[in-house]
Amino acid sequence: MTGTSSRQYPHYGLLGVGFGPSHLSLAAVCDSTRASSVRARLHCLEARPAFSWHPDMLLDGTRMQIAFLKDLVSPQDPTSPFSFTNYLVGKGRLEQFLNLGTLHPTRREYADYFGWAADRLAHHVSYGYLVEGVRPVTGTDGGVTHLEVDYRDITGDKHTIAADHVSLAPGGRPVVPAGVERDALDSGVTFHSSTFLPSIERFHQRGRDLPHRFLVVGAGQSAAEVFRYLAREFPYADVSLAHRGFALVPANSSPLANEIFDPASVDLFHAADATRRHTILAELRTTNYAAVDDEDIRAIAELLYDQRVRGEDRLRLCRFTELAACRADGPTALVTLRAPSSGQALTSRFDAVVLATGYDFREAGDLLTGLEPLLLRAPDGTLRIRRDYSVETTANCRPRIFLHGAAEHSHGLSSTLLSVLAHRSARILDSVFGPRPDPAGPGQLPLSDALEGADA
């Protein structure tokens, strides 16, 4: 429901909700390619007290699945002070990184890069502020002129901030299978992979040489990484990985398939009809979902073979298997695993169950609730989203509402990934502030202007 507002709140041209990689990139591209007058009009609110990126899944040795040049800003401005290359220079590791001969940094190093950039872009974010809702504000002509965002600080006090446009990037919600009961989660015997490292710490404290029983549920990269970690860190543990398919499927990382993450392919996908989009998503699903890097598949196969040589049976893959039920039973989890094809089920007890079951990015959580009457939807109920990642709205709504992560149905598989961060950021900035100036070459500001405020 729209309403008028006579209060004067702090007002920005573009307000971001959340400050993960999407809005970190938005800030980096803005400061690299826009004048100071534009940079001052971009701000973000983040619920966490400081920047972090998947800190509880930074397992030793895990690598990024995108090339480092697809960083926060390089595809839009290779000379940016916020590039991964400049990060390496600043850390004194450029030559050593190049000597590795890889395009894929470790996940730990990339998380450090994000934190390094966040420190230099801190003037664009206020931490410790939890956004609760977005409200439209009408003018005298009845049209929606701008938006007001309600949020709470760490003390619980409520505040409001206004913006001409908003960009929503709250991140994904961990997916919990339907059969998992609340007591299993509350007791800590079952947990999502997003909290893996702190959740598994108590087993390290109990003793890594004890015969723990672990179950991992999932068929993607996180499931494989968690399985390998548990097999390595707990040499006497019984570790099972349950997945619905016949085998862990290798990720389709071939050069031609990976073109689906290029901006030109996003153009193609967005212009296609709903049927064609569905076909493309199904055809290239293994570029992103329920697929594992070849290196991890080979490592798991070697683990399984080596234990056969040793005459052991502590590691196993449970194919054609799904989690049907899971509840707490004292300090353990009582789990029912089922074969969907036959209906056969087996109930077993585990010390811990790790749900490597992915994330739900749909509709940016509940942040769109207050805007629902203004939003246009397709016949299947999905939001209609413009190429610039803004939701189509009624004619009387002037502000744009941009979505990060919740546009897979309209923009393809790159919607939830890091591949097009810089391109998406540039398109959003163009929509809000107009095309960027071109005083020193194609799309670049003079370096002195680009660096202005970088270390503020």
C-alpha cells in the first residue's frame, strides 16, 4: 500500500540492501567509473557487523570456479584500483601468483580480496543495520516518487532512509529438506553447509580419532568438499554421502558451455520466451547445479579405491538416495534414507548430518512484500524483470527495484553467480545515473578521479 511522507530522511539516489559481492562490485564499479557527485549518491545497509563472505565454508585447498579476471570490476575497468590484480600487487604476491599458472585462486584468497576491497569501499556501507521492509511513497499526482526503507540498528531502534531507487541483494536462504524436523536443527546435530566449520568444531574438540558417524546430503560442489574434508580430518569416522543420482556428475566447465555466463548470452536468454528459457536452464544445469569439479570427483574416487585396497569400509556414496526424515534423538540424529524408485527406506543414527542442499534466492526474501501491488508478474507468477535487473512495475511507479540473485528465470544461470558482477553493476548504474562519461577513453575516468575516495 502506498502512502505519503512528510518526514525528512537521509536520501540517496540508489540504496543497496546487503553488502556482499553484488553490492561490493556495484561500489567498486561506481568508484572506478563515475564522478564523485555520483559516488556520493550510492549507499548500502548491511545487517552483519563487518564484511564477510562464506566464512564458514573456507575449507583448506578449495578453489574458485571462475577466473580471477571476472572479479568485482575488471570486466568493466581493467585499470581499477579495486581489481584482483591490484590486490595482488598491494599484497606483494603478484609474481608468486603468476608462477602458480592458474586462473583460479583459492576461496580463502578470494575472500581476503573481497575483504580488502570492502575496506577501501567502506564509505558506501553502514554495517549493523537490519532492513525490515521497503515502502513506496506517493507524490501529489498519485504516482510513486521514491521509496522508504525501514531498518533497525544493533540496539533494536527503528530508523528510516529514503532512496530514488533500491537494489536488493540479501543473499540466498539455506535450503533445508522437508523431512528435517526443527529439533534436529535446534540441537545442532543437523546443520547446513553454510555453517560447516563452526558446527563441526565440537567434533574436533571431542577428538578427531573417535569413530564419529557423519552423513552428508547433496550432490554438488559443497557436498563433495565437505565429504573430502570429513574423510581427511576424521580418519576413523564413518562418512556417507547421500545423493539422488547414479553418480556425482562433473561440472560442465567447457569453454563453449561457459559462454552462458557472458553478457551476450544473458542478452540472448532475456530475449527468449519462457519455453526456450526453460530449455536452456535444463540443458546447462550442470554448469552450476548438482555438479562437481573433476578434481574433486577424482579425489573422492581415489579415496574409495584406496579404502578397498586397505580392506576398509568407512567411506561410502549412497546413490539413488534421498533424505526422507531427520530428527534429534538425544545427542544424535535419527535419519531415514529412502530410495525414490523402490520406496525402500532405512533408518540409521548419525552423530551429525550436513545439509549441502544449496540456497534459495527467489524474490529477495520478504523485502518485496510492501511493494507487491506495484510489481508485474508473468502468467506463471514469476516477476517480470527488465534487462537491467529491475522489476517491471505499474506505470505510476517511478523508482526502480533491482534484484541480485533472484532473476535466474529471466537472466539465466549467471544470476546467482559471480561471473557477471561487474557487467550487472555497470548496467544498474547506467539505469539509475545515466551512461557513464567518456573523458579519457572508452568508459574510463582519468585515473586521478577514479582513485578519488578509494581509500576514504
